[in-house]
Amino acid sequence: MKLLYEGKAKRLYEGKAKRLYETEQPDELLMEFKDDATAFNGEKHAQFENKGRMNQAISLLLMQLLEKQGVPTHFVSTVGNIRTIVKNVEIIKIEVVVRNVAAGSLCGRTWLKEGEALKTPLVEWFLKDDDLEDPMINDDHILEMELATADELAFLKSEALKINEILKPFFLKTGLTLIDFKLEFGRLSTDPSTIILADEISPDTCRLWDVTTGEKMDKDRFRRDLGNVMESYAEVLKRAENAVNS
Ligand code: TMP
Ligand code: ASP
């Protein structure tokens, strides 16, 4: 398959951590991982050498694991270290967050304290809108804005929980607790009634804590200025590769 890349391709989208380009096939896009890291809705910004490469490798490994267990994803193939061919989807403007342990914004909105194990995994919806700073929304807001139907929401929730049930034990095998993570889904350009997992799953979009030391091994190292950001991402990749091959 030929790419309309290297100067010629039309850039369809540039986000904070990725770019999307057209390919010669209308049902496929080229996704490029950037080395940029942002936090607090872009207020804080830095670049980390190799971040794009590591996020692509981690995301690829996790998406392949999910595919094997019956979760359809947008992944088609890789083109080198930072570029992936993905299925062309229209992203649903809902960030789906699953939580196993209280952390992050949940602690600012509830009486739950960081590190408290949740009795049951929580699923939360956030509106994917930078101008509004991705506010939390509920089912009624989603139906009102026609972001998804009630049946689609039920599907998103069950798919998110299924993904959690695959990723949680996988990460445990690597010595990491999957505290929480964010997913994005999209509608196939060729068949909008089919919804698949899109975007990425990486230390940018997950919280991962070392099981024994409790050390944070994800983007919170950047958000909270804890240092060793890339060392932690590299460690996550190394452990995940070992777990897949074991
Ligand atoms: P939160 O605790 O800040 O709501 O984040 C929940 C999870 O979602 C956490 O694993 C980080 C991830 N996340 C993103 O991937 N993108 C974002 O813009 C935000 C705010 C969180
Ligand atoms: N991705 C978001 C941003 O750039 C927030 C975050 O991940 O903390 O600002």
C-alpha cells in the first residue's frame, strides 16, 4: 500500500501528541506519534526524545493483545517506529475513562483518596473538547448532544470494562497496577454503525504504578515534575514486551 506521505500527504489533524494524514486508501489513515507531551489542557508542554517511538510500541503491543481477545481496534500495520496505518474512523467525542483505584481528577471531585481501591471499576465520560477543557458529562448530556445512542453507550461501557479485564491482569503480570486509563472509540468511515477502539493506549493515557514500590510509571511523572519520564516509559515497554513473550 502506498502512502501519500513525505511532503505530499494531506494532514487531516494535529493533536497534542499525534498527527493524522491521508493515505491513498480512503478507508485508512496514517497516525504519527509525536515526541511532545502536554498537560493541563496544553498549559504545560515539553518534548521528550523517543516518546513517540515508545508510545507507538506500547500502544501497538496492547492493541494486538486486545485484538487477540476479541476487541476490534483501528490498528492495521506499522510504518517504522512512529507511524501506524489505522482504519479511518470518525472519533466519537467522548473520552471513556475506566478507574480501578482512585487517583487524579476523581480525588478532586469526590471524597475518595488517592490510592484507595475502588469496590468495582468506574466508567466515566468526558466531553472531548479542548475549549471546554474536557468536562465530565453524563449519559443524558451525551444523548442530548447526540454524541452516541443509548445502545452505543451501553456498548462503549461494556467494551471499556472488557478492555479493563484484559489489561488489568496483563499489567499485573508486568508488576504494574492499572490505576486508570482513557479510551477513545470511532465509527468506521466505511460503516458508521461499527464502532471500534481507536487512538492510543500508552503511559500518556494510563496511570500505572509499580506493584511493590507504588512508584508512578506514567505521564503523572511529567504532570507532577517527578523526573525520569522517559526512563519510566522505557521500563513499561520493557516489562510489557517481556510479559507478552513469556
Ligand atoms: P483524570 O484523573 O485526570 O481524569 O485522568 C484519568 C485518566 O485519563 C488517566 O489515566 C489519564 C487519562 N487522561 C488522558 O488520557 N487524557 C487527558 O486529557 C486526561 C485529562 C486524562
Ligand atoms: N492531554 C491533556 C493535555 O494536554 C491533559 C493530560 O493528559 O493531563 O493537556
